[in-house]
Amino acid sequence: MAEDKKLVQEITSMSEDFAQWYTDVVKKAELCDYTSVKGCMAIKPAGYAIWENIQAELDRRFKATGVKNCNMPMFIPESLLQKEADHVEGFAPEVAWVTQGGLEPLQEKLCVRPTSETLFCDYYQRNVHSYRDLPQVLNQWVSVVRWEKTTRPFLRSREFLWQEGHTAHATEQEAEERTIQMLNVYADFCQDFLAIPVVKGQKTEKEKFAGAKATYTIESLMHDGKALQSGTSHNFGDGFAHAFGIQFADKDNQLKYVHQTSWGMTTRMIGAIIMVHGDDSGLKLPPRVAPTQVMIVPIMQKKEGVLEAARDLLAKLKEAGIRAELDDSDKSPGFRFADCEMRGIPLRIEIGPRDIEAGKCLFVRRDTHEKSDAALDSAAAAAAAMLDTIQKDMFEAAKAHRDAHTYTAVSLDEFVETVNTKPGFIKAMWCGCRECEDRIKEMTAATSRCMPFEQEQISDVCVCCGRPAKKMVYWGRAY
Amino acid sequence: MAEDKKLVQEITSMSEDFAQWYTDVVKKAELCDYTSVKGCMAIKPAGYAIWENIQAELDRRFKATGVKNCNMPMFIPESLLQKEADHVEGFAPEVAWVTQGGLEPLQEKLCVRPTSETLFCDYYQRNVHSYRDLPQVLNQWVSVVRWEKTTRPFLRSREFLWQEGHTAHATEQEAEERTIQMLNVYADFCQDFLAIPVVKGQKTEKEKFAGAKATYTIESLMHDGKALQSGTSHNFGDGFAHAFGIQFADKDNQLKYVHQTSWGMTTRMIGAIIMVHGDDSGLKLPPRVAPTQVMIVPIMQKKEGVLEAARDLLAKLKEAGIRAELDDSDKSPGFRFADCEMRGIPLRIEIGPRDIEAGKCLFVRRDTHEKSDAALDSAAAAAAAMLDTIQKDMFEAAKAHRDAHTYTAVSLDEFVETVNTKPGFIKAMWCGCRECEDRIKEMTAATSRCMPFEQEQISDVCVCCGRPAKKMVYWGRAY
């Protein structure tokens, strides 16, 4: 059992040092690796398999709303990036520049895309001429580069994977509807598939995307009480269309500017899964996103009939559409149990000689560590039902944690006290002024996460300045 | 019918100007678009949907052989690229360099990956320690950048999409087996899925990959008689392992170097599909790779019952697992027919009032333009069978064309005469010397495509120098 201990020992406890716990999980669950490229990570197979499941499910949901995939270049000429003033101001300080191609210096330097609004605008300018060409509802699955100073696996790296949707519409209303539609796709996806509860709302002017008219966001709460922006959807109005000259002949024969949106979700959601669900035994994957949903661990597998029974069970689980595997390695059962836990596999099934004799096997849930017997001849159906239960319970547990760590504050003193003693979301009223946002950030390092669609009247005055309140805002320290 | 004519008129005939025909098809079938980024293309939804099907099928075939996906950074530090001498010599002249990150110049410049051997070596060096860590069979779906001087959509662009597999093994034999295994995956994929016949063989020393011990290739023949390298698989031996210090403790407790492979297929296969199957009506997609396999075109669709019958048929086709669509636009039937042809949709089904009355519909094959009636109540099964027939017939037609354009030459005069008058593959004997390869290229612009696994003894002497022959080689002018 020395091996088991070794595996468990090396992980720091969450309560002791959350940041170190996170790093330990990433490493021990083999999700990603550092590289010789500063600030960039290698996503290992176990981490990438999670991303593949996220991709497949999101892509399916996108396509059900009429989204089509395409691919734009990874480079943006400097002159193109500069066309929209707010946008270039927001991104220019953090881009990587290509200045040499082959053996020669480039005439115009190219940035590696930090986001692709300008490329899609360039594309729409060439491809949209008539109302018949609208709407354009495109998406691409690519990586982008932002030259961050401090980086952390999945949460903040110089290159990260994402999808970016970019649409163009004939009317302002249609663009706004698409912006909200995609925010809802993200929210439903997070809640149904990743078992992560989210708050939907609008970003303040200070926090909105560079070049956007309005930015909508879903915000989730990590186990340590810090917030994570989990997906954003932007309505650009016709600002980019004016900057890039994207006009179309409408049904009434008038030349009009298109209205645009963009929306993105990234590999940082893998970080969210770790930090919302994980515990001191390691990663904890919701069944729907788990690459391996069930691991069968045979006990005393050298005894006659054990491996055979385990393989039969594996076949039945696979037949039932469950992503199951068998760990018949020569490591001790204790090591294999700990390994399953570290990798976050939702359900472990133990099967040994006495179980087989009794016609049963043992289910061990990753989320609650609860154990229960299941009859061997109906184990596949029982496992499927158990996975559904785990998915549901993990969402409820995350929601209960989020709700228990959502506070209110009606005065600045209370706000500061809460931030410093109770990590979580703080709901507090706001006058709408940039000054109060800046002051709160300066005093507490908390930022406005969003103005939630579901407003509450906590008090009548701004928590910071005492002037009449305009909006209830979710605040928090954030990743 | 003026509209139909317009659509057809704008495409150059293949026999008149093949290069212009290719460009016309790419444009009219809306596969890709030029961009403001010189030498880089935007892949439009119709083109990207083909790539998505290629990806899904190849990925499925890879995974069936044990491949796992991952993701490495897009940048390579200069010092890392330089570690393997042949490799850096091959790639350095054509890479793009990032020299500035954010507002500051980089201490070490980074190239945008032209291929990722060095990154995978760096990864294996950190992650492989014991024979228990082997084999490593990884793949990534990404884009790479090579600073080409002249570019053509899909065939040669500064950025292109591909997959690159990179593996590490305990023994030389296992690496060689994996190299051949993946070449066979490519060959079967091309033949079964893209209906493109290929020749399997080994590249000569002159044509092999920079840093490889052996490069294997599949070569296909385009309609104009030019060859296209369609997929390559490289055995690196332990050369990279020595350069990067990738060692593992073997079962016998000895420290050994790993043996590595890599293999790739790119978006240039979309170019191959166009140039192998297309005709003067436009693109012609094999059913298995076609995003839309069947297009239903209702005739006199304003008559009562026509649209209803067309929608019924659409539902039945979809239920049978066929990727079908309905073109109920207000354009003339002739325009819609021509549009289906241009986009390469394998099967068109026309349905009008008289068909419905007679309980039938009309099948029109894209590949042969043949028409046949089908009973409405069994149309789905008939369409599925017809798609299978089209897939098979397209492969046979491409193979017949390839075979009819494969020649032999036993003297240099005959070789030169054949190259200049009969575009296609030339099979000819070779002594194995670089000088003869260089001379043939200089005289004819033809290069050695491969030394096929299926050797034939065409003559006893080298077609160029007359010395004893070592290998029969496929030669040809190539894209």
C-alpha cells in the first residue's frame, strides 16, 4: 500500500493551499504539462479528451441553432487590426507580432489573432452584398494568443483553445436576439453538461469587450469563492460595420450597415470543472463530460473467473452506450482506486470472487464516495441510472455551494468586511458610475462580475457612494 | 433561364485551362475565399464541412488503432527548432518568426510551427522515463505555417489545416510497424472514403522529410495528369531521440533511446477531391465525404401537394441516415439543378406534380448525369443504394483514369517524350543515384514520386544513366 499513499500524499489539501491543490490536480490527473515555450501549455490526452467532449456537445448545440463552421487565417495585418479604434486599443498591448516570413522581414507586420472580429469583418465586407446573404452565422474552433504576463494552466495562458462565433444580421433586433440566444446556449451547456450553475447577466461599460455595444456573460463560482467568467456574448451593433464598410442592399433597395455579434467559450472551462467539482482526492468529472464514465476494477483478479466476469461486465456497459474501461493492471487495488479518484472517473465498479459468487458487484460513487451493491445481470442499467443521479447531484452540490457563498452588502463597510472574510459572490446595489466600480476594485480587488438579468432590490442606494442605485450587481474577486 | 446560363458560363472548361477551371470551381462552389492576409485563405462553410467529414472519419480510424489526441503550443523557440540539424535545415528557410510579444521584443524569437516534431520531442523528453510510458501514440488537429512564395487555394497556402501524429516506441521494429500502419490508414481512407486511388511507396533520399530515416507516401493522380502527394508517414529511427535526449529505462534496466514516427494529412485533400473527380459542371463529391448527399428539388412547387410530398421525402431520407436537403427557393429549376451540380451534391431528386401522381420521383446522378425513376414509397432505400453505387463508380472511374494515364519508359528519350506529350505517372527504372534524379528533374520538371511497394521489373537498367537498376520508381510532375 506504499504506492497508494504516494499517490495521495503528493496532493496538497484544498483548505491548506487552494492554488497548489489546483496545480497538483492538473499534474496528477495528467491534464496538461508545462513546455519550453514560456506561458504556453501542452494539453495531455486526458485533458484534451475533456475538451473533445466539450467541443462535440457545444458544436451540436450550435448547429441546432443554424451555426456553420469555417476557418479564418491565424494572422491579422496591423492595418486591419487598427480599423476599429476601441478594439485595437483593447488588444494591441497583448498581441504577439510576426515580423519575419522565411528569410525576409515582412513589409507589414502581422499579429497572431487574439480574437478574430477584424478577420470576420474583412470576410463579411467581401461576401455580404444583399439581404439574401444574411444572416451570416459562422463559428471557428481555433487557438488564439494573448501575451499574458502571469499564466496558469487552463485559466490563463498565452495560447488557448476556444471557439469564436461571429455573426452578421440585417437588423439590430436580430443581432440582439442572436447575442442572447448564444448566451443561453452557454448557460444551458454549463448547467446541463458540466453541472456548473451560472449567473446570467450583462457586463458593465468598464468590463465589456473592446469594441462591443453590450457584453453578456455567464459567471460561475469556484470552490475557493472566486468567480470565473465562463462564456461571453457580445452585441457590436453596427460599429464594426461602419469601420469596415460592411453594407448590404436591403429588400427596400436601401444600402444599410449590418449588425454583428460574437461569442466565445474556451479551454478555461476545464479549469472551471476542476475548481467547481474537485476535492482532496483529485479531479471529479460530471458523467456527461467524462471521457471515461465507469472504471471496472477487478479484485483478486488472478482467481479463476474474475477477469472473465469483469470483461463481460465491460462489454455490457459499452453495449449500453456507457464509456467504460477496465483497469486490469498489476497494481494494488488501493492504488487503482486512488488513481480512479485522482482522474475523476464518476463511477468505479469493484468486482471480486465473492461478488461474483453472490451475483453482484460494488458501485463506488466518485462524488460522494457512497458504496452500493448492484446485481450483475442488471448492472448496465443500474450504472446508467447511477450516472444520471451523479450528474444531477453534482449540479445540486455545486449550486448549494454557490448559493451558500453568495452574500449581500448594503454598505461599503459591510462590503469590505464580506470580501475579506467570506469569499464568494456579493450582491450589492450600484449607481452606474465608473468611479464606484474603480473604488471598489481598488479597496477590495473585487470587480463587477455582471448585472444579472434577475434583478433584486437589495437597497435603494449605491453600496459605494450612497447615491440612488440603478442596478443590482454581482461582485467578486475573479480568476 | 438566363440565370442558369450565367452560373454555367462563368466556369472555364477543364480542357481549355485546368488551373483556371480549378480556381473557378473553388470560387463558384464557395469552398474558400481570398483574404487580406497574403497567401492565407478563409475556408468557407461549404469547404469546411468537407474538412469536418474528413476529420471525423480519419479521427475515428486513428482512434481504432490506439491514437490519442492532444495539443502542443503553436510556437517553437529558435533553440528548440535548431536541435536536430537536418530538420532545421529543411524548415528554417520557410518559417514565420514572432519577434515581439505585447509591447516588448522577445529575448528569444519564436517560430510559428511549420510542423511539431521538436515540440513533441520536448514533451517526450519530459514525459517518457520507463518502458511503462511507451508507446506514446499522439496526434493533434491544428494549423501550421510555411512561408510559401506562390500559393493556391487548398494546394499550397502559407497556413493550412492538418493533423500531425507523433509517436515514440521502445523498439525500431515497433516504430517501423506504426509508420506503415498509418500509411495504410491513409491509403484505405483515400480509397474508401474519398474514392481516390493511390500508389503506396517510399520516398527517395532526395525527397524524404527533413530529419527522417525513411518517408513513406501515398501518391494520387489529378485529372490533368499531375501527381499529388496525399499523405506521408515518417520513421525517424532514434535520430530525434539522440538530439533531444529522449531515453527510457527498459525492462532489462538499460537506458535506451526511443524510436519515433510522424504522419500527416492536410486540407490539400480538398484540392485532390476537386481535381480527381470534378468536371466542367463543377465539383463532384463522393457520397461518403459529401456534407449534403442528396438535394431534393421540387418542380412546380406552388402546385398543391408538391412541397408537402418533397418534405415527406426529405423526412424519410433523413430517417434513413442520409444527409439530405430540400431546395425550395424561388429560383428556376434550371438554376437549382446547375447549383446542385456546381456544389457537387452526389444525387439530385426531382419531384413534380406528375411524378407524385405516378407515385415516383426522378433520380439524377451527379457523377454520370444518368437519370432514373424511383418509387416514392421506397425512395429512401433506393437513394441509399444509389449513393453506394455512386461511391463505388467514382472510385472505379478515377482508377480507370489513373491507370490510363500511367505509362512506362525504358530510355531517357522515351521518358522525355512521354512527359511532354502524355501527362501522367511514368514508371521507370532507377539506379538509386541522386544525380539521375536531379538530371531527370532538370530536363523534365518531373520528380520521383515514390518507389512503390509493388515493384515491377520494367527493364534491367536505369532509365537515365543505363547503369544497373535498383528500383522501379513512379515519376511525374507534381503539385
